[in-house]
Amino acid sequence: MYKALYRKWRPLSFDDVISQPHITSTLRNQVCTGKTAHAYLFTGSRGTGKTTCARILAKAVNCPNAENGVPCLSCDICRDADKGTLSDIIEIDAASNNSVEDIRDLREGTVYMPERCRCKVYIIDEVHMLSPSAWGALLKVMEEPPAYVKFILATTEIHKVPATIISRCQRYDFRRIRTEDIAARLSFIAAEEQITLHEDAALLIARISDGGMRDAISLLDQCAAVSDEITSAVVSESAGTAGRDALFDIIDAVTDGQAAKALEVTGELHRCSKDMSRLCEELTEQLRNIMLLKAGCSKNELLSCMPDEMERLAAAAKKMSMEDILSHTAALQDCRERMQRSPNKRIELEMALISLTMPKPKAVQAAVQPVQQIVQPAVSRKTEPVQQERQESGQPQKKLRPEDFKPVEQWADILEEYRAVNPAVSGSLAESSAFVNGGYMLIVTKNRFFLTLLKNRENAQSLGETVKRIMGREYKILGKCNEESQQESMAQNLIQKAINSNIETAVE
Ligand SMILES: Nc1ncnc2c1ncn2[C@@H]1O[C@H](COP(=O)(O)OP(=O)(O)OP(=O)(O)O)[C@@H](O)[C@H]1O
Ligand SMILES: [Mg+2]
Ligand SMILES: [Zn+2]
């Protein structure tokens, strides 16, 4: 029968466990000096060696020939343990045995001495799945276990484990496994299995698996099933990852502001059945590489890219500002999160890409730009609210000089307070900034709707009152919508077009 590679290559001893030296050496030492704990808690992300180490530790404490804390692997106890037929090592999958009855059974079992071993070891996997009453029962056994009983709890979700349990355990945090370490292990396994695995393919698998060894070996398995020679193209194909060039094409299109091109490449990938979530993740990861290069870090172990990608990454880093890189990364991460809830992942990604190709409508920018650029259009072109205010108050038409406007430092405070007064108007002021000149306050916002809202007397009044409360004096309020907002609505149109036209809105 075919045995999955990751099971076949589960380390049987501490020496074969990679990337967790802080854990394996401590455990070995404990076994060696006979100072093992009664209860352990192994936590950390998927496929990092928790179950593996639990099994090794259970063997190590029981192997009569253990040397330096390492089980011999050849005695009956070690061999039966590896076959899973040793009755004194009891593995419980809490995902399917999570009731209080299950734990009561366990508790009853603890009263019997081990049959063949020194210690009776209970390995409770996925322990976070226990029901509340099961936790209570477990706590009871853990409070006063017989001397020969040991517990090893394993979980990916430590935050779901009650503090009363955690405090009774020695806790070990398993790290994500470094890309290079995964790749090296994959190469080793491939060699043993007589699979041809290209170096860049091993790295690609490692990157995709995000620190989890099981996923990495499974993907290797999957690739080996489709081809005798595993290249990065085979990996991309099997994992549904984007062709590496396509990633750069999208990033270049984003940098050059070519929304259509970015959508085109994405559409092509979609047609080839590429997974949109994966694509989003890969884009994020390339941006991270670009960010590291931009920050002057070229350490190979921090970057996660193919050797032959360095040049294109460096070129991208040169072209992009750090500000853009950071905001793009954040936007893609948001997108990835939305994708999890969205019925149409493709549209989520497309919207994100389009927004990335837009020049940024940043209030921050407005605040640091010379006031001139902002104010001038307000007084020359876009003047409805100004006029209105003036006519109403009957004030003389004083000439407003741009350089006399000063940014309002308390603007954030004003917005904060005004949110409680009028959420609608305050909402239209997201990413806005304000400037004052004499008795005038000019509010620059990217949301055109604010101008409409401001024409309403009550709105204008309540805003004026809040301003007065915080600034200590009255201002005539003028509103202006800055240019970027038009591009925003262009983006909106483009998205709408995309949705309406060639793009099928199939549910993925
Ligand atoms: N540190 C490691 N060194 C070598 N191989 C590892 C390591 N961690 C995991 N593996 C490989 O991945 C497989 C799964 O590992 P294991 O069952 O120990 O993961 P886990 O941490 O318990 O994951 P999960 O939380 O998903 O149960 C093993 O069979 C082994 O092939
Ligand atoms: Mg496990
Ligand atoms: Zn042994």
C-alpha cells in the first residue's frame, strides 16, 4: 500500500527533527538526566513537529537502551511504539474524542500501571478541541496523576487552552521551519526516494508551505506523482501557483499604473485555473521581497525568492517608493482576508489591483504638500460652498491667499469628537485634512459627498460648533474635494466595467 511521503518520513528520533533545536535538545537533556516533567504542552503552527516530537519523547522515556536521551529504535518497545502498537503510549485525537466521557475513560485508564513500560504516556493531539467539561475532567487527572503517568498535549491553538491547564504543563513553542531548512529536507527525501528535484523547485515548495513541513512533503509527493523530474514549473502547476513571470508582470503593471495590464495578466492566470488566493499571497510575498531589498537587506535567508529573480526584484525595488511598497502590501493583505469571506475571489483581487494602480489619495500627502496646491483650486475652480457661505453672511469678498492657510493640528481631535455628533458627515471626512486662514477653515476631503452634506445648514452648523469647541473660536467652513477623488470614481467605473463586461462572475 502506498504510504504518504510525509508519514514515511516522519522523524523517528530527535536527530532527524529539523529546525527545533531549542526543543529537541532540552527534551533530550531531560530524558538523559531523568528530569522529565509530568505534563508537556507542545504548541505551534501546522506541520512543525509537535506530534512527531511527542512520539519521540514517549519512546525516549521508555526505551531501556536510550543513550543521551535518544531512543535506540531497535528494542521491542521502540519498535512497537513506531508501529503504534504499544499499549502504554496512548494517542488521543481530541478532534474526534472531545467529550467529557472520553476524558473520563482516559482518567479511569490512568489507575492501571503501565504494562511493559516505565511510563504510561498520554498524547492528546489537537487538545484545543476539548469541550468545556472535558477540560474540567482533564484538569482533575492532571492535578494529581499517578507517578508513572505523563501527558503530552499538542495544539495549534494555544489561546483556546485554559490557563489552568497551561500552568500545569511545561510549554514548548514550535517554530515555523525556515525555507532553506525545508528545502534541504525535501532534497534529502527526494534523493532517498530517487526523485529528481531541482533546487529552485525545492525552494519554491518550501516557500509555498510557509514553514510547515507536512505541507511541503505533501506537495513534493503531489509533484512526484505528475512528473519524474520536478522543476519549478511542475511545482507551479501542481500547486496552482502563478507562473513566476506573471507575478512580475502584475507588479510592474501596478507600478506603472497600468490597471488594464494587471487585470489582463490576472485574467489569463484565472483562465489557467490558478488559485486567486494563492496568487494574492504570492504577490504579497514578492512585495515583501521588494520591501526587504528597498530597506537595504539582501540576506538570502530573509528573502524568499528564486536566485534568478533577484535582478527583477532589485529593479522593482528601485522603481517603487517604500511608501508604495508598504501600502500595497497592506492592501493585498486586506484583500487576502476579504477573499476568505467573498464568494468571488477574483473580483476581490481585481479591485485590489486596480486600487493599487491609482495614485494614492492620501490626506497625509495633502498635509505636507505646500498649501498652495490644495487651496488654489478651492478658491478658483471649486467654489460653491465658499460663495454660498459668503453670500449668506454678507461678508466682503476678501481675497484668500493660499500661503496664508495653516494646517489644523487638532483636526484629528475634531473628527474624533464630531463622529459622535454626526456620523454621516464625519464618515465623508475620512482621510481629510483642514487648514485655517483668519476666520476661514478649509476642509479638504477626497469624498465629494462631503460638499453636498456641507450645503445642509444643520450639518454646517454642527460641524462649526464642534470646531469651535475644540479650537476655541468660530470659523467659516469651506469644503474642497481634492483631485484624487475623481480618480477614485474612475476606479469605481473601471471596476464596474470589468464586472459588467468580459469577466464572468462565477462563484469560485
Ligand atoms: N521539525 C521537523 N523535522 C522534520 N520533519 C518534520 C518536522 N515537522 C514536521 N515534519 C514532517 O511533517 C509531518 C507532520 O509533522 P507533525 O505531525 O509532527 O506535525 P504537527 O506539528 O503535529 O502538525 P499538526 O499541528 O498539523 O498536527 C511529519 O510526518 C514529518 O514528515
Ligand atoms: Mg500533530
Ligand atoms: Zn529502544
